[in-house]
Amino acid sequence: MYQILAADIGGTTSRMGFFEFDSSMDEPRLLDIVHLPTAESDSFPALLARLFSEQRHFSAASSDLAVLAVPGPVEGRFCRPPNIKWTIDLHDISTVGLRRGALLNDFAAQAFACRSHAMREARVLQPSRADHAVLGGTIAVIGAGTGLGHCALVCDGADGHLAVASEGGHAAFPFVGEEECAYGEYVRRVTKLPYCHGDAIVSGSGLSRLHAFLTGEELSPATVAARLANAPRTVEWFARFYGRAARNYALMVLAQGGVYVTGGVAARNPVLVEHPVFLTEFRSAPAHGALLSGLPVSFNRNEDAGVYGAAFFGAQRLRRHG
């Protein structure tokens, strides 16, 4: 029986999952998940030390593989997350006794989670139409949180899957019409960005900026979220932007395996993707509206999905390489 430590290190919360796995299982079995505030640790080794400062289901030394999903581009064994004050170096896992590890982008973990137990309770926003969905087709995962994450999942030709990482949240965001363009100029002015990207528009901070532009109220994302029931224009605009971002990514990767919407913003505020304008915008494409209308679109509210995805990736690696 293998033991896998699967972590999803976020800008706000780090989720650490303890799993066991053997080759007879379809996927790893969860033993426990621990949530730690990321900012309360002043370094990556300090975060790991805090995790193992209490008794867990297995020790660091007995772990067969530690899979760490990280919020930024992975450069070999290193990551410099844009929204965390410290860097992540895989060599540092030895400070707590972990012997073997792997880094992957946090949205790569979200993509692998699409094949795990974590997504089985996902809500269907748009059902599949058999003439458009393709078994084994590319899956697109997109999710707003601190930023706007993207990843695609493809079959690897060896009964496994390959996550195609993306930094699409830093690509320029498209606005339509004078009012939207005025909002884009507002965002550029208040953020001092050279151009508006998805991270600035479809994210927690983007929700706060949008509400300020539409109402004049400068509030934290959490406060805006608490007032969404009385802010219909904020909801409608954000849902339209989110649907647009999902549509664009689905077209970029030809997501005939389906689209999964994830991330903390929608998980805590379902109305932002359940509003009718989300799917109206998602389907709006001059040449491919029919295609988009037939793709399955699902909404994941499980904020621990990245932990399951990291464990799924770890199990695939152990199954192949031991």
C-alpha cells in the first residue's frame, strides 16, 4: 500500500491530503484533509513543519510520494507563486523528512480532479449532446479564485492523462461595447496594468472592482459577495465575463470532453455561474455556437478538488514507476 501526501497550496489556504493507494484501486483513498492558512507560515519549509507538528495518518518519512499543486508556473523543481510571499523549492521537502516529491500547477491538479471522486457531485449547467461531446476528448477546466486558472486534460495514449498547463489568466481579456470598454479603462487606471487580463476581471478582486465601477461602493470581495442578492448588475456582468472566459478557453482547446468550472469565487457564490447570462455568453460564437451549445458544462463546488487531483496524479505516477 502506497502513502501519498497530496497538497494544494493556495494564496489563502493550503489544503493537505493524506491518501493511501494500491494498484487494485481506481483512485487513491482519502484518509484526511488538513487546512492551513498559507500566510501564517513565513516559508515553504515552515508550512510543511507546521503540517507535521501534529500526529497525522502517516509520517513524512513513511510517505511514498508528496505531490504539491502550486499556484504558479512550475520550473522543474521550483515555483515562484505570484500571490504568496515565498517561493516553493522541491528540494526543501527533505527538511521534514519527505523523500520523494513532484510539483504541478494548481490547475493541473484541478484537471486531474475531473477524473476523481471530487467531481462526481459537480452540478451540470449544460448537459452533453451526443453529437458534439467526444469520449476521451479534451477537457477544459477554468476557475476564478485569487486569479483565473486554466488547464486542459488530454488522454496520453497509455491509459492515462496529461494535464496541459496554462497561464491563460494573464492573457488580455476581451471587452465588447462602449460600456464594457469604459470598465476596462477603469480597471487599467486603478490597477495600473498595461492591459486588462483575466486575473484582474474574473477573480475575487475582479468582483470587487466590478462592483465599485457599477455602484461606486469600494468593498472587499467578501463584502460584495454578501451583498450579491441586492446587486443584480454586478451579478449579471460578472456572470457574462465568466461565461466569456469559459467560452474562449473551450474554443482554444476544442473542449469536446467537456468544460468544468471550479474555483472559490463560484463555489462560494454559485449565482455567478448559475445566472442564465453565463450560458448565454458561453454559447455566443458566430461560427461555433452550435458546437458550444452541445458541450457538457459542469460546476464544481468542492474546494478540496485540487487535493484529489494531486493524489490522482501521484497514483498515476506510482502505478507506472512505483
